[in-house]
Amino acid sequence: MAPMTRTFPLNDSVDIPAVGFGTYLVSNEDAPKAVQVAIECGYRHIDTASGYRNEAAVGEGIRAALESTGLSRHDIFVTTKLWPGNPAWGDAPRTHEQTLAECAASLERLGLDHVDLYLIHAPSGGAQRLNQWRALIHLQAAGKARSIGVSNFNQSHLDEIGNAGLQVPDANQIELHPWSQKPELLAYMADNGIAPIAYSSLVPLSTWRTEAGQASAKTEQMKADSGVFTAMAARYGVTEAQFLLRWGVQNGYAVLPKSLKPERMKQNLDLEGFAIDEADMEVLRGMDRGQGVAWASGDPSVTE
Ligand SMILES: NC(=O)c1ccc[n+]([C@@H]2O[C@H](COP(=O)([O-])OP(=O)(O)OC[C@H]3O[C@@H](n4cnc5c(N)ncnc54)[C@H](OP(=O)(O)O)[C@@H]3O)[C@@H](O)[C@H]2O)c1
């Protein structure tokens, strides 16, 4: 086994590492060390968001890692996300001007002059959704984001951008794992040159978000068929986490595993040296259970 260093193209001048380090639910206390250790382990992409309320601590970790490894800012791909607001939660959608200000605030917290990818976290901005996207186009032109995209957008949200005659997103970050495969959305994205970035790849693990308050909504059917991944992973001599992450990368999705445990961080990056064969990929294609289990799958302002 060896660390995965491959990348996927996002636009004419930007490639995204196939494996990135996720920071959702990583506290301000844990983030500096976790991000530093992740980069020291070999991660070259860090995914955060204004909504995770840990950007300053993530930025601290990036700076510490650049110092300890001798890497430069250009070696690290950094993603952060606009919190777009959500009227259903009494949170007014951000306007064009507010989106520009939110990006400036994220950069300030991160201690960076640009990010490599800036995403609209969800399509919950309602009537402001297109204005938010126009602001991201502006931010890219201004050099604040090398690539721009969206997250949790379905086909109708992506169509809205296309129908307005605007530049299409470079990427759509969505929940993707064998239980939530979204084949129609992915086909549409492929047709329109929108790269998929997978989040929550490790949902099928029994160890996925087990701490209090992080409860998942796995169905009984999901729980019943989780043994399939365990058995397949054992045949390849890898852990179930490696198997699920390899499934994503083999399908062409950048993945974003999160762990606070250094040995798991290393394991989650060690995805070279085995490949899932076509017969198993076919079995896995049959395991799609539709919508995912993460927050966006149950939010009407996102799934509308
Ligand atoms: N755009 C969005 O709306 C959105 C939504 C969700 C997530 N994301 C992004 O995607 C990232 C990943 O998604 P996620 O945080 O939901 O979950 P994930 O990375 O799929 O899974 C993390 C969970 O799995 C455990 N784990 C990690 N590696 C493991 C291993 N090798 N063996 C056993 N258990 C392991 C972790 O526990 P330990 O920490 O204890 O190891 C944690 O409970 C996020 O951090 C975030 O950056 C984006």
C-alpha cells in the first residue's frame, strides 16, 4: 500500500488532490494539531467551511505544517465554503455584497490571501442563489479563489445557473458512497464538466460519527447490508475505510475523509496498491439506496 497522490482536473489550470482531509466536527481545540498531522502524513487538500466555525484553527494548522514540513502554500489545496443562509432556519440568504464580505472574512480567519476552491455550501440561498453564484464568479476573477463551485446542489439548482447563461461550477461537493450513488445527477454533472467531490464516504462504517449528538440516520436495510463492505474489504486485505474511499476515487470522485486519529489518517490516504475489480464494482452499483444520511438529504430547502 502507498499514499495516493493522484489528482483530478477542476478547470483549465486547477487540479484537486484525489484525497483530502475533512474538518467537519473538528473542534477549534483539535483542529490545529489535526490539520498539521494530516499534512505531515501526506494530505495536500484541507476542506473546511465558514459553517464549521474552525477556519482560524485550520489556518493555524496549515501554517504549523508548512513550517514543520518545509512545504509552501502552493503545495496545499485549501477549500472553504460560503454559508449561504437558510430562510427555513430564520437565517436570511446572503446577498452578492455579503457573499464577497463572507469570503473576505473566511480568508482573514484562515490567514490566506486566496483559497484553491470556494463553494456555496448549500442551495438554501433561495432568491439570492444566483447572486451568490455571480459573487463567486467575481471572487474567482479577483484571484480570491482559484476555482469555484457548489455543494449539495441538485440538477435543478445547476440548471438554474446554466439557464442564466453563467459560467458553470467547477465542482459540486455532495454525499457519495455506495448507499447514495446519485447516478442521474453525476451523469448530468459529467455532461456539463462539473467535477464530483464526495463527502461522508465513510457513512457505511460502524465507527462513522459515533459520538453523542452526531447520530446518523441509517436505515435498517443499510445496517443489514453493511456486511457486504466488510467482506469485500477483507478479500482485498484492506480496511473497510480504505475500501470505501478507493470506491470513490476509482469512480473519479475526490474524497475527504475526516479522522482525529493519526493512524486512521494515514490509512485513509493509503489507497494505492489495490483496485476493486469490475465484478465487485458491479455488485456495489446495485447497493444504491437513494438519498444519503447527512444533513442535506433531509433539508427541504436543499432537496427542493
Ligand atoms: N458539503 C457538505 O455539506 C459536507 C457535509 C458533510 C461533510 N463534508 C466534508 O466531508 C468531510 C468528510 O465527511 P464526514 O466528516 O461526514 O465523515 P467521514 O470522513 O465519511 O467519516 C468520519 C467518521 O469516520 C470515522 N473514521 C475515519 N476514518 C476511519 C477509519 N479509517 N476507520 C474507522 N473509522 C474511521 C471518524 O472517527 P474518528 O475521527 O474518531 O477517527 C468519524 O467518526 C467532512 O469532514 C467535511 O469536510 C461536507
